[in-house]
Amino acid sequence: MAETKPEAFGDELVLTLREPIKVGDIEYAEIRLTEPTGKALRLAAREDTMGGLFVLITHSGSVPPMVPEKMRQRDLQRAADFFAHFGEPPSSTPSASTPPN
């Protein structure tokens, strides 16, 4: 069986929802997720795993808390995978923005 490589993410993900979510008069068909801020990470750390994911989606995607609550499992998983890629171990090659010690 061929090994599948994890999806490579950039600094932003436009997550097209499997099913649009309506909150009041606003319908969300996609959510633009970005790298979480320190504040969002701090708030997410106070929650259990699923609650933390909801906090990250809400803050990063600038959507009401009801949106992640209504998202489908596969959409939630893709968002979780996106956020997880920021926590990957650092490479042994320093980047231009991260000077070597």
C-alpha cells in the first residue's frame, strides 16, 4: 500500500465547508483560517481538545462560536490538521527569520 504524505499547508487555509452554515442572516460557505495568535492559543489551552479546536476556529476564522459547533467532522479534522502543522518540530536548517543559536 502506498504511503500518503500529509497535506502541506501554508500560513492560511480557505476551508470550504461540506455544508454551508447559517447563523442568523449570515451563511458561511467557507472559513479563512490563519495561524493562531498567542491569545487564541492561550484561550484554547484552557479547553478540552474539541473545545480548544472550536476556540481556534472562532478566533482564527473570525466566525461566531456557533459555526464550529455546526461544522461536519471532516471539516473539523481538516481545521485541526491545519492548526497542528504550526506545531511541527523545527527543521535542522535555520530559516531567514530564525537565526541560529
